[in-house]
Amino acid sequence: MDKEKIERYRKLGLKMTPQRLAILEYLEGNTSHPSAEDIFRHVEEKFPSMSFATVYNTLEALKEKGLIIELNIEPGKKRFDPNIEPHHHMICEKCHRIFDVFEDFSVDLPPKYAQKFKVKRSQVVFYGLCSRCAEESK
Ligand SMILES: [Zn+2]
Ligand SMILES: [Zn+2]
């Protein structure tokens, strides 16, 4: 990771340890929406002494700074998205891969609800089968 980026994270008040850097590097441009366990397994290869708590705390810190988004799409398993641009998701119910949908379409709350609720953001999750799993289950 280049110095500029590291500096930017520092300025945000994130303590930059080699472990944290490895986590950030893994997340950068990652479109697989990894869980904390996935991230831990990956970074552990490089830092065998790293604890799961380090991964967890780093993710919490990044979330707090608005650098990653926590997805609660899969029951019982938080997934993380380094892409903070507003987008929607599709999740395959068989292989649990999560895909991005960058198409811009709006979902409007019917007026009777909108009167009593100020919408700040919304996200649509599509549940189904990815093309690979659909092919396999033929
Ligand atoms: Zn699938
Ligand atoms: Zn995403």
C-alpha cells in the first residue's frame, strides 16, 4: 500500500500496525464481501500470531470511520464491503457469494409510510441462485 494511503488512514486516527495494513490491503478492491472469519483466515497466513480480536477490532474501527460497510445479508454472519458507494446486492442462497448491483434504481416507500418516516438510505437485497449454482442444479 502506498504511503499516501497509509497517511490518510493515520489522519483518520487509525493506528497503523503491520497487521492492520495487511487487513486493509486484503480489503482494498475486494468484491467478495468477506466475513471477519474470511479476513482472519487470509491475514493469518502472513501473521500467524494475529488474533481474531485484532481483525474484529480493526473492522469495527474501519466501520466507525465510514471506510467499510457492514452487511447483514447473511443470517448470523456479518460480511464487509470496502465499497462505500451506494449499491445493492444479490446473494446466492447456495454458495453464499454476494454480488454487487451498481445499477441505480430507486425504491420508494409508499406515501402512507413515508409520511411517518424519513428515509436516509435504502438497500435492496436479491436472494436467489447465481449462474454457476443454477447451472449445477440443472
Ligand atoms: Zn451460487
Ligand atoms: Zn457490495
